[in-house]
Amino acid sequence: MSAHNFVVRDYPLLEGIAGGKSVSSSTFNVGGYAWTIRFYPDGQQKDKSSEASCYLYCASQANNVRARFSLDVVEKLDGIQVTTSDSDEHTFCAPHYSWGYQRYVQKSTLRALSDANNGRFTIRCVLQVIHETRTVRNRRPVEVPPPSLRESLEHMLKDEEGADVTFSVHDQLFRAHRCMLAARSLVFKAELFGPMKESKTEHIKVDDMEPQVFEALLHFMYTDAMPDDDEDEGKIVRLQHLLVATDRYGVDRLKILCEDKLHEGIDVDMVATTLLLAEQHHCKDLKEACIQFISSPRDKLSAAMATDGFKQLVASCPLLMEDILKGVSCT
């Protein structure tokens, strides 16, 4: 249900415009249809009348629109309501698309009302559009198969059908699809479709990366998931190398996943190398986690310092020692 006010201004000037002529409100929308209020100062009929008329018009000109409405003058004359319209249900249809009141209110009443209100008064329309209620038959729900895009793309990678580029990683070959890689990585896009020499060849050599790491990278590019990895001694090292690869190819989501896995796997033996990688590849949260691990309890620092990774850390990035010592001093 909605209400719309139509302010009739300069009523004394409207008297005498002749029967059948009207002034209209602005268009307003209710229930998915457009409506206007039409006020006839000298009546809706062309014959001379002592009463004004008022109608609600469906400007959408839609057939069989069911609605309840009332049209009442808001202002009172000597404390008395000058109109009392009903709110019965009506159906708007061709040819007129309107319902209302031919004998709405005496013109003499409106004249007195406008004199008391600077030549104006307000007609309020309260409107409710009635929509059909559909009865839906009970039916058996449709069983929608689970999503299979990930499995389909993983099969496409393994099947190699349609592959148009080959990567050579330590003499191990990986076939892939240029469009897929370009869609997932701006670095691959520039490499495979830009002015770089790799875009002109079907064979690309990848240096400084282990085959297992590149395979895991490709798996993520096609499936948006990390490959299943058994809990073995080499898992953390592979995650560290994969983190480097994500930075190299700009695969941000996989980088975050690697950070999270490395965070879970922090231990005395690997914390130094993980900390060094976190510093080199701007992994702030992972760096803080490593420093916190080393700093509390303090005996972990001594154990970590005895590892080869810690020696590499000191040689590669001595400034990290300052961060470690700050962490220790805060515990």
C-alpha cells in the first residue's frame, strides 16, 4: 500500500475551464504500474455541473489491473472532512483505464476550502495493487549435479588435448594451454602473448625451478587448489619453492595459501629458511610468525641458530637479526 499527494494550486483560476477538462498529478509508481490522479474542476462530463470530479488513471494502460484505492481531500473545512471515498476493489482495463468519482465534491466547498488555504488543497490517493496469487503444484525437486569445472580442467591438463605450449623444466616436459595460463597470471599473459620471445615459440625453458614445483603451479592454475601432498620431510621445502614461484608468476592466491601452510609447518629446523623467504618475498604475517616462534621460549633461538638455514639467513640478510633480537627482548 502506498500514498501519493496531489497539490491542486490556484484553484480559483481553474474554475470555469469547462467540463471534461482536467489537471493531473505527476506520475507515480505502485505495484509495478504507473499512475496519475486526474482532477476535473468543472466535472468529468461536458455538461455544466456544480460538482468536481476526480479519477485515478492507470498510466501504464495495462489491462485487468486489480487495485484498492481512496481519493480524499486532506484539508478540512470547519473541522469537517469534505470527502469520504471508499477503498473498494476495482479492475482497471481498456478503454478508459480509470476509476473514480464523477460527483466528487461540491465546487462551492472547494472554493471555500481554497480560500482558507491560499488557493490550494491536497488530494491524497492511498493505493494498493492486488497481484494474483499463483498456486504452485508440488513437484519433485530437481537434482542438480555438483560442480565439475575443477575436475574438467584438471582432466584437460592431464589429458593435454588442445595444449599449445610446452614447458621444459630440468628436461621434464609439461604441456599446457596458453589461454588458460594467460587468464590466471598476468606474467604468463605477457610471456605467452606479449612481445617477449617466448610468445613466438611453442617450447619454453623454465630455469631455477624443480619439476615438482612447476607441476604444482600448473595444477593450481587449472584447479584453483593446491595438490594433495603427503606429510613427508620434503613438504616444507617444496612449499618454500612454490612460494618463490608464486611471486615469480604473480599468483597471489596461491602465495597466500603457501604462506598459511608454511605458518602451520614452522619448526626449529626450517624456521630460519622460512623467515628468510618471508623477508625476501614480502610476507609480513609469515615473517612475524617466524620471529615469534624463535623468540618464545628463548631456547628455540639457540636451536635455530645451530641450523644451516640460520647461517644462510645471517649471510643473506643480516638485518633480520635485529628483528629477531627485538622479538626476543619483548618476551
